[in-house]
Amino acid sequence: MKKNYWMITFGMVWTVVFAAMSFYWAMGGLIGARSLGGSIYEMALNPPRSFVIILWLTGIIKLFGLLLLSLLLLQWRKPIISSVLFYVTKIVGIILFFYGFLNFTTITLSQFHILDFDLELYAVLWRLLFWEPFWMIGGIFYFFSVKNSVEIRLSA
């Protein structure tokens, strides 16, 4: 498996920033919360305990991406480990990209009144110009962190 160290580095920085946002909001920070819009913003203003717990857990889950990318930096003796890391990284990249892409698409459709979302224009602009592209960029970093396919040798 070939590794793209630039993409791994960008992915790690992206992941830390992404997790830090969740931790910041979990601690009561409000910068950027309005840009999410809808019920998320409303909950951020007066967060119930369950919302704060979800934010902390979300930040921790996001840090698993940092662990995944860090594992790519190691040389593994067993090819199966490299193979699993290759496919997991590719799948995570695809999921991140398409999550952002699908949100971008649905928010855009809501602006043409095809779908109905409860988002003010401020949040719509932030979601279309920052948040959803941010997800997609993260997906690109993960997906291109590893190149080529891996060979699985089952012999000892």
C-alpha cells in the first residue's frame, strides 16, 4: 500500500480541527453554532445535558479518525492489517465525502423549494459555503491518504 503523506497530514489536521469544534461547543462555546442553523442552533443556546454529552461523544468519535490516519504511518508486518487499513480509510473517505455532498444537495434543493428545511438564510449560506464542503474536503483527505490497492498474501 502506498501512502500519501501530505494527505495523511492534511487529514490529521482536518480531524483535530473537526473534533476541537465539537469539544468547544460541548464546553458551551457558541462561535459558529448559529451557522449550523435549525434545531441544532436552538439546542446550543440552552443545551440540555444529553446534547452536551452527544457533543463530547461526537468529538471523541471524530478522534478515532486521527487514530486511523496515525496507524497508516506504521509499517505493518502482516499484510492483512495494511489491507484492512487501506479499505477502512477508503470507506471513511467515501462516507465523509458523500455525507457532505448529500447535505449540500438537500440544502440546495430546499432553496429551490423542492424540500422544506427550517434553516434561515445565514445558516444556509454557511452550510453551502463552509460546512458541507468541509465534510467533502475531509473525505478527500482520507480517501487519497492511501493509493493503489494492497496485495493480500494468505501464505505464512
